[in-house]
Amino acid sequence: MKRILWEVSKDMKDLLMDFFKNNGADGGMAKLLTSLAITVAILVVCILVYIILKKVLLKIIIKIIKRNKLKWDDILLEHKVINRIFLIIPGVLFYSLTVLYENPELAEILQRITTIYVLIVLTFVVSALLDSIDDIYRMKPISNVRPIKGLLQVVKIVVFIIIGIVIIATLLDQSPIILLSSIGALAAVFSFVFKDSILGFIAGIQLTSNDMLRIGDWIEMPKYGADGDVIDITLNTVKVQNWDKTYVTIPAYALISDSFKNWRGMFQFGGRRIKRSIYIDVNSVTFCSDEMIEKLKKVHYLKDYIKDKEMELEAYNIENKIDTEQKINGRRMTNIGTFRAYLKSYLANHPGIDQNKIMMVRQLAPGETGIPMEIYAFTRDTAWINYEGVQSDIFDHIYAVAGEFGLRIFQSPSGYDLHANKLRS
């Protein structure tokens, strides 16, 4: 094939030489114009080949891809991997046709230029192919647990460096092995330039191998203003979309060196915690009067509790021969204790509270804001809106019902309180 091309090119060169000489060009100028004409002819051939590939073969391939049910080939098409592969073919063809040149030095120069062109296009092909691999991998559920984008970015960097070295070697007409052997002297420079990438790569391995972070996790990292879902994990950064729809990028190594909160465990647990206190005014705490007890016996959630408690207290006081004429003697029901029992029963019957998880109403140490009465329970639904709805419903009821037990919810005096006190006085 090469011999045939050579014979054809010799005849064509002779014809071109004769043509230019007959039109007044001397020997040197005729050779230059002949080489230029051959170059233009080769370029035209390469362009025509590319047009045929793009307009005919590519359309056939696209039809085949669109008709089948495979997803991965659609992704390859979307990232234009096939289009970029077709761009290599004209370069390879041009390189092959440089045998038409009579001048070996000119042929060598054009071969170097063509080689550089092919390597540059190859870089784009590899980049598009790696992006396609990442998108194909993301279609699998395991991609949320073990993202590979960071690893693919490392591969990209390595490929780009190698191709860059080969391009430089081609320009300098040197062996790439010689340049690669001297790269060790630049290791310190590379480690400084790619410090974040190296740290990010190591951090990415730790994050994925220890299952510390997945795409879709809700994380909080106040230091970086992050409070939302992880939407991307790359070589250097982790991208978070906050609940206000802003984006925050966090250095990957910061997630290893600093602490962050991951809410994934809450969703896996299947319940979202309510841990909130109301503050009872200490001055409103008292023993339950007979009238209050009779009134509270009619409350559905307290009926059995009061009955059992009365029997327990009566048995205790009789057994210990306690004079119950004085309220301070023996054991008695208090409004705050009865209120706590009511809240516990109320939570136990609330449809939004998961009864299979820990649930309690506890009294914390009193302070200048009163006695904290803490509700500790887990909702059945982990969705934010539903959770807030259940929590608000519970505390709406608590604030409204506290007065039925003779208790006052503590709050700092407002202007209204000061005005009302002034009117009373």
C-alpha cells in the first residue's frame, strides 16, 4: 500500500512540478509550491473523511444507540466520546500521508505537528470517557456509598501529565523516557503545586473506606457554613447544598481534620428526636388539693394513674403511721408530678411518636428561668416538615394544658406584664 502511494505521489509531484515550472516558477519555488499543494490536498482529504464520518457513520451509530435500551452508550454519546474519537482519524490519516513528501525534513516536522494534534485530541477523549464512566457508575446504588469521582480525577491528572510529557518530548525530538527519568527532580515542586489534590485524594479514600460520607447525606459543619445535603464528592472538595439552596464547597481534607455532624444515622434509625424543655414557674408548684384531684380524675390520660397513685400513697402513709392532717407529712401528689405523669401518658398515646423507641418526660435542675421539664422522644417520621409539625402539635398542647394543673409557664417579664402589674398596684 505504501509503495502504491509512493508511486502515485511521485507521478503527482512530477505533474505539479511541471505545472509550476511552466508557469514561471524556478526549481526551489516549484518544490515549495508543490509541497504546499500536497499539504492542501491532504488537508482536504482529511476534512472530507471527517465530514463523511460525522455525517454518515456517526448518524448511523446515533440511531443504533437511540433504538437500544442500554443506558451507558447514551452517556457516551452525551459526553461526545464518539465525536472526539472521530477527530483522531483525520490526524492518523494525515500522519500516514506524509510519505507523499519528497523532503524528509518537512515530512518529519508535519509528523510531529500531527502527533501533537492526535495527543491533544486523545486528552479530550480520555477526559470525556472518564466523565462517562463516572456518570455510568452513578446509576448504581453503590455510587452513593463509594463515589469514584475523586479517583477518576486522579487518573485524569496522571494521564494529562503523561500526555504533556510526550508532547514536550515530541516538540524537542527527545525520548519521553529521558523526560520521565528527570521528573524525579521536580517531585518537590509537584507535591507543592498539587498539595490540595494529594491531601484531598487521601481524605477521599478515608471518607469512603470508613463510610464517613455519602452523596445524599445531610451534614452540618458550622465552621464552613454547611447545613444541607452532600451533592458531590470530588478530588479536592465536597459540595453541599444548604437548605436555603445556597452551595458550600468544603475541602475534602477538612472533613478528616475537623469534625462534622452526619444525620444519616437518624434516617437509618427511623426516628427523629424531640429534646425540648418548657420552664415551670417555681412559685406555681404545690400539692394537689382534693378538688384538683377530683377534677383530674376525669382526665382520660390520668384516670388510671390517679387511682393507682392514691392507693400507693394511702398504703405507704398507713404502713408508716403518718398523720396526713398536715400536708407536709407523708407522701402526697403534687401538681408538677401529676403534670409530668400526664405528659408521659399523652406522649404514649400520640400517633406521631414512635412507642418502640426511648421516651420520657424528665425534670432538670432548676435555674433562674424556672424548672425545666424536658420532653425526650422520637417521632415516627424523619421528614423535616412532618417532624416540626408533630413537635409543634405536642408543645401547643403542653402550653395550653399547663394551667389546668395550676402551673405557670415561666417567661421573662414583658412590657405587657409590667403594665398590668402597674395597673393592679
